[in-house]
Amino acid sequence: MPNIPAQAAAEGLPNRDAAIAKAMLRLEAQINDLASMSQIMADLLNDVLHDDQTRDEHGYVRMRVSVDDMSNITFAWHNVASRAGGLKNAFYAASNEGK
């Protein structure tokens, strides 16, 4: 959802600052998507890495992860990494707006 008060405030800035502020505001959807996907990944990991597993004499835990769970975790992991990289690039591109 667009941040209307912030967009209105950006209108009153000098040209280059206004361009940068508007570019940063366009990152809102990417930031929210990354936050949502990282929560999905955390939930998937929490489902698999719970604390009620038995530890051996060295403190190690043996886990069995289903193929489906591993596939979902791997997808989420790579999706979050990809979104984070894309957001990083978009952030630096936004800082060059108005040049």
C-alpha cells in the first residue's frame, strides 16, 4: 500500500532529493514481499527444526526431513536470497535517481 503522506512530503523536496525519495518509496512493495517471504521461510524452518528432538551424548540431533519439506525450504531459501539481492540492486539504483 503506498505511503501517501510520505509521497506528498517528497513532492516538496529539491528536484534530486524528490527523485530519490520517490524512487525509495517505489521499493515499498519489494520490501513487503521480502518480509513476507522471509516469514514463510521462518515458519517452514520452525516446522522442521523444533526443539523436542532427542539429543545424543554429544548434543547432536538426528533429523529426518521429508522430500517435500526440503523442497519447500529450499524454494523459500532461494526466493528470499533472490528477493534480497534484487532489493539491494533496486536500492542502489534508486539512490542514483535524478542524476
